[in-house]
Amino acid sequence: MTPLELHEEQRQLRRMRAVSIFEGSTLVLLVLVAVPLKHLAGYPEATRLIGPTHGLAFLLYVWMLIQTVAGGGWTRLETLRLIVVAFIPFGAFVNERFLARRQAALASTR
């Protein structure tokens, strides 16, 4: 891998980590704050705001996932993991650590 390719892959992993945290945060807000506010407190406006925000964050996550995996070097199991954690509250935060380790491993190959 050339230094330029290595740098670009590290940039992509940084972006993927940021999007993972954003998507995970919106999922947690939706599941643990907005939905209870809607059903327990009679405040449906919470899901009307957070729901579409999470939807856009999820689409951004999927787009970043496609871009990241298309760069190559990802096993099917790693790709499956990146997909599955998007559906689990707090999974994105575990995923971010996984991506950080991969980024650190790339940095050590320099």
C-alpha cells in the first residue's frame, strides 16, 4: 500500500468512526428518550424530531459503510459486524473502538 493510499484509508476510517458515533447517538436518543416520551409522557413530537434525524444518520452510516468496505481489506465477518451493530443501541460505541483499533493497526504499518 502506498503512503497516499494508507493516508486515504486512515481518513476514511476517521470519517467512519465519526459517522458511527453520530448514528449510534441518534439511535440511543430515539430508543431511550424519544420513544418513552411519546408513549409514556404523551409527547409524540419527540419522535417526529429524532426519528427522521436518526433515519438520515442511518443512511449516512450505510453510505460510509459501503465506501469504507469498498476500499478493500475487510472480511465478510467484519463487514457483517459493521452492519449488525447499527441496529443495536450502544453497538456503535463498541464499533467505534473496533474501527479505532483498525486505524491504529494501519498507522503502525507505516
